[in-house]
Amino acid sequence: MKTSLEQALAAASPRIVPRPVTLTGLLIHGSVGALWLILFARAFFLHGVVAWSTGLAYVIYDTLLLIFVTLKTLPLARGDVKPPVAAFSEDELPSMGVLVAAHNEASVLPITLAALLRQTQGPAQIVIADDGSSDGTHELLVREFGLIAPREGELSAPSTRYPNLYWLRVAHGGKARALNAAITLVSTETVMTVDADTLLADDATLAMRRAFAQYPRVVAAAGVIVPVCGKTVSGRLFQWFQTYEYMRNFIARFAWMRADSLLLVSGAFAAFRRDALMTVGGFDPQCLVEDYELIHRLRRYSVDHGLDWDVHVVGDAHARTDAPATLGTFLRQRRRWFAGFLQTQYWNRDMTGNPRYGTLGMLMLPVKAFDTMQPVYGLTAVALLFGFVFGGHGGIVLSIFSVIGLKTALDLAFYLWCVHLYRRWTGDRANSSLWAATAAAITEPFTFQLLRHTGAVLGWLHFLRGGRSWGKQHRSGLVAGGD
């Protein structure tokens, strides 16, 4: 039988029905596709570098984003951004519950829980939301963590060894449903979601609690994550590229936070005010990227009800997470991410270009509209380049490589800028080598970047087919000694 909280959450749960099309949104999204068709056609009628107009559009757009992020992150360079003050007493900090959604994660749960149990001023509750596991999770929790299996849908008694550790068993229905069930049963002011393959720094939950104490308007906060891959050759390569990708992405999140338009927090390590989560209906089980979709709903609700809610990224809250170490797992992950991104864009298309939503509607979401086609622009530009090379168009090729060389120099400068800012902001110097960043900037355009775009195009196909599967997960980083 459902509790009253579960019934309230079910009643408030989102309905996955696309919002009405607006003329402005239609024009913005439609123009991105129309521009691609026009620029692609120019390749067969023009000469010189303008024949590569698709590539030029890609380069110009990406450069404008680099300039925007650079300008918005100047406070980090000046040292104007300080971490939340430490002078909060325990009574002044909001209570926190940590939710770990786990489906057949017995191999990584001991590592994840060990990190949670040694947290400084740790969480009041740690709830393992067991999403119908059929591996050794049951035996592990009983044997190693002193838990007694509860009835399905009920929260267990506290562990006999760890008083703040609990177990929730639910029928297998996906991560979002497991988290929603846990949200209704915890009693804390804030909740943190942690993936079962994510390892928190010892002070991560304390850093998040301080951030919520210092910024009362914040309803969602992202931590800073470092990817960990396996020790194979491919694992080391993927970890190298993804480390600097993640670093740039978190610097970009800081920029969008300063523009009051941050939309992305990683569900692998994020925190929320519980009452706000309950108000908007929790996580959406039908979305491939439930964390990204949730922020749109929080933003929409805030504007519609005049609440002035905010979303932050917390630079001193750190974690490491298992990341893809092979081509197959990487492409499956990026396919899901991009398909979920397209889902969310489609469902919230009325916000794009809508002044009601401020900078979010007038800048961030139009940028995201272009992002839906950016990988298509990128792969088309590469295909045209090879076509010109093998077609004997030496003059065009020379001009194109001049543009690519200039863009690579700009990317290198941006990489080094991001490393510098990342070090100042997070205090993490161990994962931010300037030499490794230089090598990544130079080699990425025709390697890792193409893989990202390929995964995104696969995401387009997944979205158009109405795919809802996540694909099989394979752990190779934390479990294989990457920790």
C-alpha cells in the first residue's frame, strides 16, 4: 500500500507530453537545420574556403562559446569566487540524506559505501535504493553492512554497524523510480544522489551542505567529478581525453551558473532541496537523462511561481566516477546522453526564445538548439574535408587547414585557461597537467571529438526510433583498481 508521500509524489509526477510549439521556438530550431542544408549545398557550388561553409559555421559557433565562457569565468581568474564559508555550526547546516540507486552493483557498492561512511560530518541518512538487484547485493548488504532485508517498498531498520545506513528494496523499474521511492522515505532537508560507481571525497557531503546553507535560493547543486577508467591502453586513452573534457565542462557550468542559466547537474553526484524535488514530482522515469530533465522542470516551476530558485556548481565538492574505457561503452553512453538531451529539448521546446525565462530562454536554450545539430555540422565538415582532399582540391584544402590550425591554437589557449581556472577553483592539481592538456588539445579534433559526434549522431537515431534503453553498463575503473 502506498504511503501518503508516495501518493503525493505520484500525483505530482511529470507527464511526458511535449509542450505546445511556439513560433519563436520553431524558427530557432528550424533555422539550425535549414542553415545546415544551405551551407552543405554551398560546398558544390563555391570555391575557396567558403566551399567549406559548414565547417566555418561550426568553428565560428564554437569560438563564440569559448569567448562567452572565458568572459564569464574572469572572476575565477581574479580570485573573486570563494568557497562557501566554513563557519557554520552543525545546527546551521541543512540535514542531508544520500540516495544510492543500485541495480546489480555488488562489485562497486563496497567502495562507494566506504567513501560515504567516512564522510566528515557525514549525512544523517544513507539509503541504498536497491532497484530489484539479482546479483549478490542482498548477501553483501546483510553480511558486510549489518542490514536486515526490508519488505519491498519499505525502508529497513538502521544498520547494526552503521547507524545512518538504510536499505530500500523496490521492484526493478529503473534508476528514477528507485530514487523517487527513496525521496519519499528520507526525512532530511536535502538529498544527494550518488551513483553506485561514484567515489566521494571525504568532505564532499559537508561541502554541499555548506553551499546550501550559504545560498538559500539554491535548489539543485552539482559537484565536480573526475572520470576514472580501467588500466588498459584504451582505458588510459579514454581517461586522458575525458579528464580534460570533464574539466572544460565544469568550467563551462560555472560560466552558465553566472548567467543564471545552468541546466546540467550530473545525477552521479548532485544534491537537491527535498521539498523542491517533491514539489515538481521527483525524477522522470521516462527520460534517458532524468537529472538534466529535472533541472528544466525546476527552472520552469520557479519562473511560473515566482520563486527565484537557483542552480549552482560547487567547486569544493569532489568525486570520482567510473567512466567508459572502450569504444563500445563510450558510444553507448554518449548515445544515451544525446538522445536524452534531444528528448528534453523536445519536451521543453516552448521555453526556447521565450523571454519569460530570462537568459535561460533567450540565450541558453537557443544555444542548446544549435547543439542539437552541432555534431551533424562537425561530421559533415570532416566528410567535406576528406572529399576535397581526395578530390584534388588543393587550394581549398590548404585554406581549410589554415582555419583548422587557427582554431586549434584557440582551443589550446582555452584548454590551458580552463586548467588554470580549474586549479584555482577546485584546488585539484593532481588531475590537471598542462602538458597533457596541450597534447589533448592538439590531438582531439580528429580523434576524440569525432567519437563524441558519432555518439551524438547515434543518439539522434535512438531518439527518432523512440529508444528508451540505457544499454549494458560495464565497470572497469574503480573496480579494476582505478581508485
